[in-house]
Amino acid sequence: MPQVLLIEDDASVRDGMELVLRRHGYGVETAATGEEALALLAGERGAAVELAVLDLMLPGMDGFEVCRRIRARTVTLPIIMLTARGDDEDIVTGLEAGADDYVVKPVTAPVLEARIRAALRRAEPAGASAGVGVGASGSAGTGTGTGTGAGRPDHGDRSEHGGLVIDRAGLTVTKHGTSIALPPTELRVLLELSAAPGRVLTREHLLASVWDHTFLGDSRLVDAAVGRLRAKIEDVPARPRYVQTVRGFGYRFGPL
């Protein structure tokens, strides 16, 4: 039974969402404030939490700060934001703070449950290694890439790209010998792009393959994840070598 932490200050909304999640087979911990949620995650009960659903508009510490503090503690816990309005600035700020996905309230039970299932799938190591790879990208993308094969294979599923070493079997990333901890979503983006160096992948392709979204209209998820990924793997994120933007099309994995 997957354990979900629901962080929502409105008691009626919180109770309704808890009931829905329990009916779908989830265990649920609840918190009415960010401070309460962080204390729960720091205790014994927090060790069992596999995903957080986080309302942005909380009393006291807001959801943005809660998200940042959760990410400072762990990169692996999936976070789905709840926002009361589709405000672009709020959504982008929340994604930049480290959230993996978002839903706009009022949210229907099927949408929330589908987003939770998708986020939990992204967090599964076995699913990441099986679902993302050369086979997953072989027929995708725009076809505009050069396919130059910039990566140098070492053995098996391990490849080196200009000092960045990606172990697809072990799901580890190192740069010049230093380990880089990546959240599941960012790791999946990197695996998907690096499966075919030099090939351009559209945002729509990345949304479908990484987020498993059936609605392919929100490029902000992709752009925010790429921004967070660049901050971790690039020497100068503003001048990326590894994850390059191809304007009007999508992203391509280098390095140049």
C-alpha cells in the first residue's frame, strides 16, 4: 500500500482527498501546515512516505518553502503541487522549487489518482531502467538530430559523455568521478535524452515518456525539469554542453 503525505490546510478538502485516496488503496498521512509536514517527515512515520501532495497556499510557511525544504532533505520523494489557480508564476516557481508535477484545484479524483500513479512509477528504479533507454527513444523525437553518437560506451549500460558518466543499469550519474544525486524525474529526462545523443526530442515526446501524461499541452514541466537538471550537471547552466535547447523543437543531448 503506497503511503501518501497530504499537506492541505482546508479541512474539508483534506478530508475529501484523504477519503478518495484511501478508496483507491493508498495509505494516507495528513498535515495541515508545512511545519507539521516537515516534522512528520523527520520522524519515524516519515520513513514510510512515498509521495507528497502539497498545497501551495498554506498558512505560515508556504508550499514553495516546504517544497524547497523537502528537496533539501531528499531528492527521491515525488512531490505533486496543488494550486488553487492556474497561475503561471506560481506553477513555474513551484516546479523550480523541486516539485515533479502539479494539479489545479478543484481536482477530480481520477486526475489526482492518475498523477499519483504516474509519479510513483517514475520513482521506481526498475521502471526507470526498463522504461527509459535506447529502445524507448529509438522511434521518437523529431528526427532532426545528427545522430553523431557523442557518447563513448564503456561496458554494458555504462557510457561516458565528456566527463559525465551515466550508468543506466545502476541508475547512477557521476561527473569527473563525483556522484550527482538526481530526483527520479530529472534522472528519467537525462536517460531519455542521452539514449540517442545528437537527436532532438520534442517536449511532447518527453512529457509522454517521462511524465506519462495523456494531455500534452504543458511544456512547463519539461522546461523546469531541464532547468533543474542543468543546474546539477552543467559547468555553466546558462551555457549548457549536455542538454541543449533546439528552439522551436525541443532538447538535444550533447556534449558539444
